[in-house]
Amino acid sequence: MVKRYKQTINISTGEDIREEITGAELTEIENEKASVDTKAKKLDAIKFNRLEKLQETDWWVARGNMTAEQTAWRKSLRDIPANFTTEEEYDLLLATEQDETKDNFGHLTHEIWSKP
């Protein structure tokens, strides 16, 4: 097994201290990394869906006479990363219809994805 170390500096003496990371510390580090990786993957999926929706409606912009509602909806899509920042919010954005009997089965259900 590869040993892992942490490096700290004693503020009083300026001494550079190298210590082996304990099993508990390593577990904590790995859990934090997994959480960050998961959150990043969810954000990537959200950005992909957002880009898809914006591209689907680019013709609204090209047409030159978007309604105020269409403009606001496109802005809300662009603002997703600023307005939704927690993993719980990401889960809400990525929630899909689970009822197989519905026409929108498997589709995203959050209201932000619904075109005006």
C-alpha cells in the first residue's frame, strides 16, 4: 500500500512537518473528492441540458421579435449556475418523470426546463 503524507508548517518555528495521513483522514479526503466529482458531473449534465434548450430556441433570437416571457426564460437558463449551487438543487434540476404511463416519462421535470 502506498503511504500518503500531509505537509504542514509550524507557524511558530517555520518548521516544515511531514506526517503520514491516517486511515480516517484518507477516507475523509476520498469522500470529499467523490462528492466534488459527483457535484461536478451533475453540473456538467445541467449545463448540457441548458445548452440544448438554448440552441433549440436560438431561432427565437434570430427571428428578432422574442416575447418578454421568452427573453426571461432564456435568461433564467443562462443564470442556472448562479441561482442553483447546491447538490440538492442540482438533483431537483435533473429529476425526471418516473411514471412510465405518462408521455413525458424520462424527461426533465423541473419547471425551468419548460419553454414558455
